[in-house]
Amino acid sequence: MVCGMSPEAFDRFAWNLFREDAPYGDRTTEALELRGRMRGRFLVKDDLVACGLPAARRVFELADPECLWTSRFSEGDAVKEGNTLAFVRGELPALLLAERTALNLLQRLCGIASMTRRLTEAVRGSGLRVCDTRKTTPGLRLLEKYAVRVGGGANHRMGLSDGILIKDNHIAAVGSLSEAVRRARARGGALWRVEVEVSSLEEYGEAVAAGADVIMLDNMSDEDMGRAVRAKPAGVLLEASGGVTAERLPAIAALGVDLVSMGALTHSVKASDISLELEADPDAA
Amino acid sequence: MVCGMSPEAFDRFAWNLFREDAPYGDRTTEALELRGRMRGRFLVKDDLVACGLPAARRVFELADPECLWTSRFSEGDAVKEGNTLAFVRGELPALLLAERTALNLLQRLCGIASMTRRLTEAVRGSGLRVCDTRKTTPGLRLLEKYAVRVGGGANHRMGLSDGILIKDNHIAAVGSLSEAVRRARARGGALWRVEVEVSSLEEYGEAVAAGADVIMLDNMSDEDMGRAVRAKPAGVLLEASGGVTAERLPAIAALGVDLVSMGALTHSVKASDISLELEADPDAA
Amino acid sequence: MVCGMSPEAFDRFAWNLFREDAPYGDRTTEALELRGRMRGRFLVKDDLVACGLPAARRVFELADPECLWTSRFSEGDAVKEGNTLAFVRGELPALLLAERTALNLLQRLCGIASMTRRLTEAVRGSGLRVCDTRKTTPGLRLLEKYAVRVGGGANHRMGLSDGILIKDNHIAAVGSLSEAVRRARARGGALWRVEVEVSSLEEYGEAVAAGADVIMLDNMSDEDMGRAVRAKPAGVLLEASGGVTAERLPAIAALGVDLVSMGALTHSVKASDISLELEADPDAA
Amino acid sequence: MVCGMSPEAFDRFAWNLFREDAPYGDRTTEALELRGRMRGRFLVKDDLVACGLPAARRVFELADPECLWTSRFSEGDAVKEGNTLAFVRGELPALLLAERTALNLLQRLCGIASMTRRLTEAVRGSGLRVCDTRKTTPGLRLLEKYAVRVGGGANHRMGLSDGILIKDNHIAAVGSLSEAVRRARARGGALWRVEVEVSSLEEYGEAVAAGADVIMLDNMSDEDMGRAVRAKPAGVLLEASGGVTAERLPAIAALGVDLVSMGALTHSVKASDISLELEADPDAA
Amino acid sequence: MVCGMSPEAFDRFAWNLFREDAPYGDRTTEALELRGRMRGRFLVKDDLVACGLPAARRVFELADPECLWTSRFSEGDAVKEGNTLAFVRGELPALLLAERTALNLLQRLCGIASMTRRLTEAVRGSGLRVCDTRKTTPGLRLLEKYAVRVGGGANHRMGLSDGILIKDNHIAAVGSLSEAVRRARARGGALWRVEVEVSSLEEYGEAVAAGADVIMLDNMSDEDMGRAVRAKPAGVLLEASGGVTAERLPAIAALGVDLVSMGALTHSVKASDISLELEADPDAA
Amino acid sequence: MVCGMSPEAFDRFAWNLFREDAPYGDRTTEALELRGRMRGRFLVKDDLVACGLPAARRVFELADPECLWTSRFSEGDAVKEGNTLAFVRGELPALLLAERTALNLLQRLCGIASMTRRLTEAVRGSGLRVCDTRKTTPGLRLLEKYAVRVGGGANHRMGLSDGILIKDNHIAAVGSLSEAVRRARARGGALWRVEVEVSSLEEYGEAVAAGADVIMLDNMSDEDMGRAVRAKPAGVLLEASGGVTAERLPAIAALGVDLVSMGALTHSVKASDISLELEADPDAA
């Protein structure tokens, strides 16, 4: 697996990125007839959590199968500003072709892992698991959910096929929360828990009564979430969702809910600041 | 064209997004045996610039070829919080399948267009064109560069195949700036201007002497940029790049440079806040 | 959805089947210069459960977008020998192109649905759910698991991504059953139950103690399964698996296990006997 | 070629199978954090004819490019119950990922080759060639026709592009058998023989008169087939088809027809019983 | 079928051509913000045989699903200089996008059909069939072989999968011509004739003795070919190949060989001269 | 890059060619059960400019990853009749599979490079650059434009996305030449020159006045072109186009235009005469 994708899927994805950037090749490099071996150094210009190194490496390998990649960091390592995340040696045209594509991936994945790390650190020891959502960048879900894991977060559903989550629209269409839970139990897979989203304590009571296994408390006040926790039957998990900010996280953790899901982990990411510095390859003869 | 992509490329992209989200179908909807026609309303929860409506519409059409999409807004319209961006009517399972995919696209594209609009408004009338970069989300370049255009910004190169831009690494590899420009002129297409990136007034002088058509002033102080503008030969364009923030933009505009490029337009986007509200279809019998 | 596949995935699959059968076109039809409109009649030559009609219909529509398909049967209907499963009218070359591909699909899916129906009927009322396995024909999993549902069976995991099932190899690699369950709980999704496969009452006891949510009784005697049922804690599900034949099914149902999984449902299917009779189109002018 | 498929086509097919089984990876293996090298042993639990070993091997190589595959059997070898068909050593996660996919392929192909072998042995020495049909599993035609060859059978047409076979529908559309043969001669390729399907001795006479090169005797009694054989002109081949069972085969062989085609070879296959036993890798340090 | 390709294969091919020509859209049209409906007229500037009209039409339909195509010519019609091959009405941006792609196809296919027509006319009535070879433009084989048929020529093998043709390299590898023919008979399909290439009368004698069904006379003098014709057994076909020019064709026809194959039909084509004239749409309001 | 294509794009293209030629494998080779290692020699039967060697080599490597390719010629070398362009050693079935595909590519690319070389030699020293057009064989544009470069020619636009070229249809749609140039300047990329096609000296004057950077003189007489050259403002480039033949080239060069574009370079190519001779591998044990 390459950052949560199968090797074949990642390669197809990466070739697509090359096509996106250079459908007719790199015109500048070709016009200048650049040649020769060089070394690239990924310079960290911002403290970050390393994430996406195998993906970036693979991008360079596709551009130049002979390139050499070395790094003293592993996925999930905290890396301070001024460090070199990795070195890559190879033919200059390949380095220039892969540079932007690799950086775009790396900056985004490090950005997600770093933000997730900050949030999970903030609630460390509380038992609260910080989860992502389906609000991922179109086409990057597997990579982004991987970055959340690297940052210490937990993945919620990978998608609509990956578990049952009953929301207000479902309940409205079925007629009642309890009937929705009943159908989900009868037709859903034997291996799944049934999650229900509720937005009031009244609905929460209904969900408990209907036998939901996981209950998502949507946009509830801390006070109401506290009440829900206290009324929680054994074996049921509670998830806080909606309007959750970094600031609110410790307070939510203190309430005793089990999971919190935050769309911002993936939909509003600040890219980490990393640059690629090219220099003479010290090992070239 | 669908938001800058060919209809066929967009459809392939969108089917991929469905596969990403629901490789085995929507388990909740299927387990609950949901049926019937409903109406979805895209509610704007944050002032924004409309962008991506044709893409979102197409996502719904792929999920339900019979669905109906209506909107009183066009691409580029400023839309106030509380407005309905668009309505979509169709079969409930299709609406639920398309909902998240459409929202993820719409929120991102509106986010880019809105940020670009804010920046271009800030320098309105100055003649400065606000450009994007190649720092786009992997796989979304055509859509994101389209959103920049919708927001009033200009596209810089679409990618490495799309024009010649000589940077420090190229110059180092070729040996000198003037030789690099000479090669680009000899081998590049007859229809292109040659752009050179410089980071000092000394290099700027070299670029002018070498006959560069466009000169990118990288991470220069306002003072130095001012000097460059004053020394600019007729017919040459100047581009400010690196370390450009929204705050600095008016000052840069005042200097008289022609173009400014900002990676943040596409790599650190805040998604616009839009939700899809489902309700009974008022036209259903 | 077309028989459990997205419309786009089914179309790609079907075009592949045409390429498999006719990479250079239908040489006989072309050499004979056949033309004209005809009607095809799917004749049932063996009692069966209808399954795959939307897939067969779509195959004809791809071959001739103007073709007309009519059927008085729905998926899951029991159809007696001698009945006409469906009619299709269209251009003769298209009918001849689609004929074999449609029949190959239809015969297989009807075969699976019919066998599943026989088995589920045999345990009707007992509460035992008859499940499929991952022993499906390569490339046809979604279609075959759909046919199992149409026949009244239940789907077990769609694949390795679809739930956690701990087998002997996993336990051997981890070191102990209880540690394996512990890890699965810590790292698996919040919405899932953890299933463990055991092959003795001793292992069964361990699985119960470790807190498994579902326990697969692999190749156990009826006697041992009976003991397991009697020792089952509340909320735990038991699944019989391995060496389950149609004959043994009623006995297993009587024991009180919740699920039984049978590879034979999909890996050793007898195709239903259906033929396509072509005749003059009664509606052609 | 990998079991009748080009290496590239087989790889695409196999990656598809991985996607079918594990679109989000192997959740169990990942949750349990399994690691380490192991050895898998393909245990034969049923006498069979080996078929599909290169395909199974390739599946493992795609999952783990470093895996080692060894087997003392070749395609077509008869293997007795209790033997080890092959060994594969590699990383445990890769073995678990490839296991089911490889087994599903292997069991099906061995099943087809074994059945074909039984049938061809039954008519050994008679000169009768046992042929397959186009009644193959959708998507697996090249593999299944390969298995028929491995089992000692002959391939009939690969598909509609692969030779001219005139059936009743064609004759009805053209107007007469002799006109159909005439057109096929005039427009078919110079390298082909023309086959005609007949269902009575009367039609047989027409086919002979029209100059058919191969004549398919469809659903004829042994008596009628005997008459046809006796009336066969030099250079013409006869093919028995329809309603041919294993039991009838020796009698048909005795009649002196040249070819017999049986759909059951591929459409109603019993999978061979093979399991993969994982064990400590004896060569691991 | 669209000019010998399945509709789906042609569409994929055509979308590829658009990507080849316009990966980022049509920059000129977009920069000029062109809009409005126009009519295009395919003007014939050189006598030609019409071929490829359905392909050209489909290219326009993909660019603009609402476009209208009309033509009074059919595939194979001789069209004089100055005639309008077809009209197409649609949105200007779509017409400009499709123009070059459609012309490139049309000019090539008309060129092949026209050259084939000239050659077949030159031997009309002689019974000699003019065949193509596998020397087709990479990627265009189905289209080019279709154009040969439209021009009145016959297709030889579509490719390596389409019949058995034994050449000198095969014979060298097998050991002898007769053994090669023997193996081809034993293992080749029942529906095929076996063709052997010979380059001397001695080899010709061997091929006849070995029972070849078709014999290719490679680069033989007219005199030797005449001898071969006189020595031809009943039922055998002779094919002249190698060094066949338009000038030599009538002489070869006079010899009495059955087939002649010419690589030049497809590998050295002169494009027909056709232009697309755009004009105001007379039907636009 | 493989002859102007990315390695991944070339591989996909080449696998397609194998599928085109051998969807069911090479029937002759398989029926004859050919085996063993041989050497192929590409014999030049016509003076030519070498082009496409990396493409031909890759085709063989895909057919047999163990094959060995050697050549003493590089792309662009002039090679005399009778020379061996390259040797390839490998398994016989792979050589036979790759032979035709490699030759079809090689003959076409050598043909284009050779014709381009002849034309560029004819105007050597004149400063005139010989350019290709978009009149390339559908699907082969990148390869053909590469062959033009190898032959010493220059590439004009790669396609519609690659620069702005304003033609009569655009001008008609916009209303005036000057407005079209104005729009192109306002909305086109900063790095591009704007080209305008004119067909009279009057239009030429307009184009100059409008500030066009490059002006295409379409189908103009030598006399008018001479006048245009004399009236050319500094910094503007002139391109001769339409009706340019090899014979006219020196006269055009003498006029002093900068560029000439010729569709014949790619749309009416005579394939170079190259054959592949197979022989015993001298290095085989």
C-alpha cells in the first residue's frame, strides 16, 4: 500500500498528475536541453508532522526509475522547521517534472497530519477519538484519510458503502427513527453496528430506545451532550459532530463522549510549507 | 466544457468520485429501502461567489438522469448567506448518493472563487492581474484554475507543457541566464514569450539584457520591485511572486507590476459553507 | 444500480463482454449482410427464479439503443418452464451480437438465485440466514452477491475491506485470539462488529471471553454447534461455516445458529436453462 | 502469455480483482497490524488436473513483488488429493490479500481442466475432438478456453469475430441455407471454412449441397448422426452439438463425427477443492 | 458499428483525439469568447471515394450533441471535386473543436478508399481480389481495413489472432514446411484454412504436397506465378504478394491468381483534399 | 520520454497495438508451438533518417522483457540502404508478435523524419524554419511531431490548447480582426504571442495594425509574401502556409519569411522501407 492506496491505484493516480501537469512534456526543460544528475532536498519551512513520503518517493520513481530516495524520517514523525525531510537524487529533467506534483501531495498530506496531530494532542488521555468525515477533497479520500490516521486521528466511514449511518433525511423518508433502525438491523450486514444521528435529547432518547449502537450528537450544546453521556446505556458509543472547533475540543473531551468528527480535518487544510532545493549531486562522479 | 473540463473528462472524474464514496453502493439507503422523489435545496450559509454549479448539476444527472436542476444564479455571481444556490429534484437514493460528492466540489470551487474575488476586488482598477500557480490540489487543476477565472483572476501556466518559465535551477544547469534565454528562443515555439524568474536586481538586469519577455520578481521587497518597474523596457511584463499576502496586494498593485501570482489561491482554500437540505418535492403528485 | 453495479460500471463491464466476444465485429452477420427488425423471446426451459433481467436488458440496449424490452416478470419471481422470461425487439445484427452475452449473464444469475431460493426455502421460518462467501467468480462478485440477495439469501462481507473477520492465520500471526480481538477493537471502525472464526469449543470459549461479537463455527459437528448455541452470551451472533450442504441445512437451522455461509452458492453454480428464440417482429410494419 | 491472456491484460484483470475484494485495503490485517514472512501451501483436497498456476502465481507477485513461488507441477498434470500444488512465500499481508483471489481462479480453472480431461479420456483414441462453446463465464472467456485446452479439449470459436457459423436465425433472415453459404463464401475471409448448423437430415443434405465445409448436427439422435456420417463428402467435418452429456460421449465417438461441442465445459463448472495453508516460512532467518 | 469499430470503441478513440488536440480546451476560441450557431460545409477539392462520413459525424456529435449532420452521399460513393460531402450545423466552438479531428480522419479514410477503388477498378472482371495487409497505421487498423472494404478491396487477416499464415521464419523454427502445416492442422481451429508463404516454385511444390489450403507467392516473377497457377490443385487459393504495384496489377490479374495483397493500400496513403468551410447557418433565426 | 510520449502513455499505446493485432494471441505461433531464442535484424532497404528506435525497442521489451536491443545508430542519423538499423534478440514468439507493430511504427516515423530532413536541407542556411501542422494521423500526433523534430523541423502548435491562432472563422465570429486580437491579448496567457492568419495584403496590414505578434500568410503568391516581408515591423514573425510544396521551398526561403508550415509532413507520408530479418541468435548456447 502507498499511503492507503494500492500500488497500482497510486501509480495510475500519479501518472494522471503528470498528464495534468505536462501533457506535452516539460517544455522549458526540453527547450533548454537540460541534462545531468542532481540532488533535491525537501526543506521543511514550518514545523510539521511527516506524511506522504512514500507517495512523494513513488512520484519521483515514476519520473526516473533510477532515482534514489533517502530520508531519516518516518510517517508520523514530528519534524522541525529547517530540517531536511528527504533527499532525492536523479536526472534533472525527472526531478523538475516530479517536483511540483510531489510537493503538492506532500504539502497537503503533511498539512492534514499536522492539524490532526495538534487536535489529538489537545485531547490526549481523555479517551476521545478524533475522527474525519466524508468531506474530503474529491479524488483524494484514501490519501486524506490515511493522513488523518498518520496524525493520530481515527477514520469514520470511508464512504457510503462502509457502514450504516442513519440521518434525518433517512428518518423522514422511512417515517420514524425506530423503523429505520429496525430495517437497518434486518438488512444490514451481520458485522455492523448501526449509527443514528440525532439533534436533540428527545431524538437521543428515541435512538437509545430503538437500540442504536452508535449515536451521533449533531450540533448539540455541551450541556445536552453531558446529559446524553450520563444517560448512555452500556455498550453504546456517542459521537459529537457539527460545529466542533479546535477550541471546543478539550471541553468536549471532558464530557465523556467517545468520538468527535470534524470535517475541517480534510476540507479546509492549510498546506505545510515545504520546498525542494536542487543542488549538485555530491555523489556524482 | 464543464467547469473547464471536457464533458467526457468530467464524467469520468465524477464516476470516480462515486466509486470513491460508494464502491458497493449506499448501504444505508439500500438497507432502509428508501424510495420516492424529493427536492434538495443548496443553502448558502456564508457569503460566496457561485462557482461549480455545472459540475454539481452534472453529478446529480449522473446519479439520476431524470433529475431536474434549477438555479437563478450563474457562475461568478455573488450570493449572500441565506440564499438558495440551486434546487435539484430527483429520486431520493440518487440525491443521497450525489449529495456529498456535489457538496465537496461546490464548497471547494466556491471557496476558491470567493477568495480570488476578494483579492481581485482589492486591486481593482490598478491594472494588476492576480494569477494562480501550479500549486493546485492533485487531480483538480482544471477545476481549480477555472474557479480562479470565475473569481476574476487570471491563469498562469496550466502546467509544464504550457509555456516556458526559466527558474534558478534551469539557469544553474544551463550555466547562465543569457544562455538559457537564448536556448529557449531557439527551440521554444514561435508563439511563446519567454519568462525568467529573478530574485535580485542584478539578475533582473541580466534578464532584461538577455531579452526575456516576462520577468518574475521572486520574493523581492516593494522597494526593489519599484526599481524594477522603473527600469522596465517597453514590451516586457513584470510578475511579482513569493510571499504575496492579501494584505500586501494593494501596495504591490501601486508599484505598477503587471502580474502577481499566489499559490494560496488554490493550495490553502477554505471551503465555502453550503448545505443540502432535502424536503418533499412540491411538484410531486 | 443495475443488478448491484453502478450504471457506469455495468456499462464498462458489458462493453468488455462485447469486446471479449466480438473484437472485430460479428463476422457471420456481416458476411451475410443481415438486416431488419426481429423479436427475441427468452424461453425458460427449467423452473427458475428470475434474476439479471435489468442486466440482460442493458446488454441489448448497448447493442441497439432503439431496442424494446418487455417482461411481465420481476427480479425474484419464480418462473415455470415454458414461460417467456422477456421479449426484446430490435435490429437483427444487434440481437445476434447481444444474444450470447445476455444469456451467459442471465443463466448464471438465475442459477444462483434459484439455488439460493431452494436453500432459503428449506430453512424458512427458522431464523437462520443463508449467507454467501467471498468464493465468487472472479470479476462477478457484485452481480453474484446481488443474485444471492434476489434469491433470499444474505450477503456476508463484500470483501476484505468490508468488515473484520479474524481467522486462524491472523490469530497465529498475532499470537493469541484475545490479543487479536483487542487490536481489532482498538483500530477497527466504530461501526463494526468483530467476527472470529473458531474450530473447536475450546477456541469458542476463548472467543466469547475475548468479547467477539460474531463467532464463526468452522467445520463443527452439529453436536458441538449445539453446545456453542447453548453457551452463547446475549448479543453475540453465531455463524456455521464449512462443509455445509443443502441436506444438512435443516438440521443446522434447528440448532439455533444465526447465520450459515456456503461457498457453493457462487462457486459451483449450475446455469439455468434459458434460450433466446428469434422470430419475426409482430409489430414491424 | 498468462493462461491465454497477454501479460498486460492479465495484470489489469488481476488488479480489478483486488479492487473487487479490497477497495479500501484488508481491514482485518491492517487492524491487527500483521507483519512478517510466511509460507503458503496449496493443498489439493480432490484429484484434479493442474490449471491456472501461472495466473495464481502472478496474483501473488502483484500483491508482493518479492514473493517466491515454487511448484513441481506443470499445467495439465494430474494431481492426486493430498499433494501440494505449489508453495508461495512472502509477506503475510500480501498472502492474505492474494489468497482468495488466487484460489477463486485456481479452483475454477482446475475444475474446467479436470472435467475436460475426464471427457477427453472417455473418448480417447476415437478421433473425436471435444470442443467448448461461447457459453463461458462473462469476462473469463480467454482463461476458460485456455483451461479447456489444458484439459485436452479443443477450442471452438473464441467469439463472433472468430469464424463463420451459420445458424437457423441467419438462414431465416437470409432466406435460404444455400444463399447464406454463398454470401459467406463471397464475403468471408479467404482463410476460413464456413460452418452451418442443421437440425435435420433434410437440412444436412442442403448444407452438403451448398458446399458447407463444416456441418453442426444440432440435437440429433445417434441414428441420424450415423446417417449423416455415412453421407459425408470428403473434406467436410461434422460436429455434434446440443444435449451432449458425459454419458453419451462414447456412443457419439463411435459414430465417427469429428467434433463435439459442450457448453457444460464452461457454464456449469464444479470448482476443484483446493485450500491455502499458511505456515511459518522454513527459510526465514 | 461506426466505420468498422464498435460505437463504444469509436467514442473512446474520438475522445482521445480531442484530448490529443485540446487537453486544456481550445484556447483561441475561449480567449475570443466565441459563441453562436454556424454551418460547416465539407468541400471536396479532389475527386474521391466517400469514406468515413459516420466517423466524422460522430466526432461532431461528441463535440456538440445537438449538432445536425446532413449528407447526400453514402460510404463508397464517388464524389467529384467541387461537391459538398456533408453539412454540419452546430455551435461554433464545437465546430472549431471537431474540425481538424474530423478532417484528419476523413481525409485519410477517403484517401485509402479512393486508392483502393482505383486499383480494384483496374482489375475489374478478372476475379482477382485486391487485399490489404497488416501494414496499417498503428491504432487505426479497424478504420483502415474498413476503408479498404468501402473502396471495394478485401480484408486479409485482421491480425495475428485472425487465421494461420505460415511464413519462412515459422518454417525455419519448426524445421520443415510440411511439419508446420501438420501442426497447424492439428492445433488450429476447425473452421480455418491454412495459408503458407512460399518464395520459389520448389517451396510451392512442398506447400501443395503438404496440403496447404492457401499459398502466398512472395515476390515471384509473373512467369513463376503463371507456372504456379497452372500447377494449382483444385480447392487451393493462390495469393500474389510483395512488390506489387498499381502498374503490375493488370498483368497479375491476367495470370489467374485469386488474391493479391498490397501494403501500400494502408501504409503510404495520400490524404484526400477536403476542407471545412464555415458560414452563417441559413436556418438560424 | 519515449519518442515524445511519456513512458506510461507509450506503454498504454503499445499494448493497444498488441490488442489491435492479436486480441486472442498469435494463432500461428501457438498452433505451431514455436519456441527458442532468435535474432532479428532491421534491414534498411531505402536511404532514411533513423527515427523511432526507442519506440520500436520498447515494443519488443513489452513483448519479451528479457529481449536485448542493440543499435549503432541514434535518432536523426542518416542511414544508407543495406545497413542494419538495429538488432533485437529474444524469444521467437515475442519477436513475431512485436515484428509488425514495431515495423509499422518505425517505417512511419522514419518516413516523416526523412521527408522533413530533405526539406530542411533544401533551405539550410536560409533561416527559414520548416514547421508541421495539426494535420497529423489521428492518435499519433506526439510521435509524428517528434519525428518532425528529429528530421530537423520545428513544431507548430501541438493542438488547440497550445497557443492562440486567429483564423478567418474566428474573425468572422468576433466581427473584426482587431477586436479578435484585442480579446486574445486580454484573455490569453501572459506568456503567449498572438498569431493571426491573413490571406491578402490588406488583411496583413490590419493584422500589423492590430498588433499581431505572428502573422500567417495563407496561400499567398511569392510576390505578395515579398511585400509582406518588406513591410514587417520589428519583432513580428511571418509564416508562409498553404500550397507549399518541396519545389517551392527554396524560393520561399529566399523571400525572408521566418516560418513555413506544411501539412504534407505528416498527412501524406511514404513509409520508409525497412524489413525485419530473423536468424539464429549467434549468442545462443
